[in-house]
Amino acid sequence: MCSCASLSEDKAMKLVKRCGIERLRAHTKTYLCRAYPKASRVGSDNLDPMPFWLAGFQLVALNYQSTDLPMILNQGLFLNENGGCGYVLKPGLIRTAFSRASTPRSAQDEREPLEQDLRLELTVLSGHWLPKPSGMPNKQIARPRVRVSLCGAPEDRSVRQTQTDSETGLHPSWKETFVFEISQPSVAMLAFEVLDVNAKGNPDFIAAAAVPVNGLREGVRWVPLQDSRHHAIEFCGILVHARLVCPWAEQQRQQRLTQQPVAPEQAKIICAGPGRLHDSDSALSTSPVSCVPISPSRRLSLEAGSIETVVVVDPFQQTSPASSILADRCQERFSCWRASS
């Protein structure tokens, strides 16, 4: 028989403070727990799901009609993990109740890397094909900025934001670097919110995205954005440069450097055939290529470990099937987050 404790956010938070995270993690290994917004949230704003996720709660109810940071985190977690099916395995840190010394780790936990402090150096480079905020006149130019929020353990939480770009709202450029110190990277998430500063100085939502920190990929990466209804915006995103500083990230970096490149003959076989990229359509036959659908008038100098060539695709001037295939492959090849099985 399965039982589920359903608690309002106030009662659930009192339970977390009274019992402690470790005891709740042990309890939720056997029983289901659900937290939902309190009745006084008449504006349909959301509770912060992170404290309850950290405590082991399996269900956190949210108002999907709102576009706030809790909903952005929820979309980023369940969209990116486990193929976007809606079910996500808890990180090993949460599944392991009490200390590692007193509680034996399961076979699944043994395969996960140990918790190590992580230093994330993130540079927000530019935005591309950003829409205007809802209700903005056509003749008015948006002044976007990016707010980067690190959510996770209480000691890791941090919020940074770029300056406002008032020159162009369609393809803004920021080139600002932020440094985050993360003590529990397996439970941390990184949220990107693109906001427009209106005449009154208040931020208006443009687009947003969130990704788990444990799946970030190094180098110059593409962050696809979603609108206020949580739908993907075609060709819209921001370019970032990420560098991870920790022992396990250094091991992965050395492994990538020692990998042998694909032989030209093998690359030609991969690129040939119906529905594939042909030699006459791209440079994929001879070198690793990443692509990003940005304006051809904006050329960026990209310095990333395994990226040798960047194909710039203009979505309004696609002249061959290969161009559209390049745009489709942008999400997977150039994405800031690793593919999840």
C-alpha cells in the first residue's frame, strides 16, 4: 500500500526545519511527500521548489500559468533530465540518507562521482533573435539584460546580472563574466532570465531557460530559450562560455584532448546519403563543426576546446536542405547541456 503526505508550503517548510533535511531524506526513501502552494497566493505566484527537492520531496505542485523563477527551474529540470519524460531520479546525495559513513551506498550511487567543490566561470556573450516583451510597440526597441541565478544548497545560492544593452534588442551583446563557487553541484541548477528594462525601471519578461549544473558542457555553448508559455522560441537563444574548475572536470577535459579526431574518410561516409550533410553543403566532412542560427552579419571569435569550425546559419536565407539540418542539429551539437538518456 502506497501513502502520500500532501502538505501546504508553510506546513512543509515547518516540517523541514523541525525534522531536518537528513531525516526527511530518509523518510522519503519509503514514503511519498508532496508540497503545494499556500491558499494566500492569489496572484498565482509559486513557492520555491528547491528546499523541498533537497529534502527529498517527490512532488512539488506549481502554478503553470506563471512565468517565475520556480517554474523556470521546474521546466529546466524535467525538460533536460531523463529525456524529458517527466520522471527524474534523485541525485545520489539526496538518495543517500544520513552520512555516507553510516549508510551503505547503493550500486547506483557508487557509479556517480563524489561531491566535490566546483568553480564555474561563466561568460554571457550575446543574445540572438530575442523577441520583444508582450505589449511593446513595434517601433520601440527592447533593452535586454540577462539575470543568471544559481539555485541549490543555501550556501550556493547566488544571483548575477549583466548590464543593459540599449543599442539593439534583437542581437544584444554583453560579454560579461561571472564566477560561481558551488559546494554541491549535483543538486544545483543554473537559470537564465532575459529581461527588458522598461521606462519605469521595472523588468519585463522576454525569455528564459534553466539547466542542471551537473550536465553543463565547457566551451562556447548555445542556450535555447522559452517564452512565457514555456514553449521553445525558434532560433532564439544566448551564447555563453563556460569553464568548470574541479578535479573531475579536469579529468574529463584531458580525456577529450586525448580523443582521436574522426578520419576524413569516415566523416565523408557519415555526411553522405539521403538526408545527410553533403561535402558540397558544409565543412563537416573534414573537421568538427558546431553551428548556431545567428545573423550572418555578426561574427564571433570562438575559442573552445573541441570546436574548430562554426557554421553560421541565417534562418531567413536558407538555400539548401543542409542549412536547415544544420539549424536542427544546433540544439544537440552546440547546446550548453549534455544530452540525457
